[in-house]
Amino acid sequence: MRIFDRLKAGDINGLKEDSVDLVGMCYAALGQKPDKQQMLGMAQLLYYDLINYHTNLTMEEIKYAFDIGLRNPEQGTSAFVNVRTWSVWIN
């Protein structure tokens, strides 16, 4: 289901939980250990980006983009969880 459809259905909490899970997965995959506040802040930024810029994508497509981005050094992105990096991965 597209992010737009989930918002329309009122699944805001589900999207927020998915954002936390995805950011947490990225940190784990990169071997980084942020504090809880930093992780929740990054998840909030991801949620904001999803509902404002990527509403036509599904969460599965977003997860796939992150998975490929984490594993593809040719993307030209750093190995850090940040807005700029996931914007490249999603686009």
C-alpha cells in the first residue's frame, strides 16, 4: 500500500513505527550504536520525508531502496544514516 493510502487510512502510527524500524535497521547494518534520542530524531526526519516527498511509494519500496543503498558503495553516498544519504537511496 502506498504511503499516501496509508495516510489516508489513518495509519500514522504504523508509518512512524516503520520509520523507527527502518532507521534502527540501518544503524545495526552499519554497526553504529546511536542513543535512543538520536535514533528517534532520525526516524522522525524519515517519517517527515516519507509523508511529504515519497507518498507514491510503498514502504516495501522504501525498504528496498535502503537495502540496496546500504550494500552498494557505487551510490557515492557515505555510510551514515542521514537525510541526504537516504534521499539519494530513495531517488
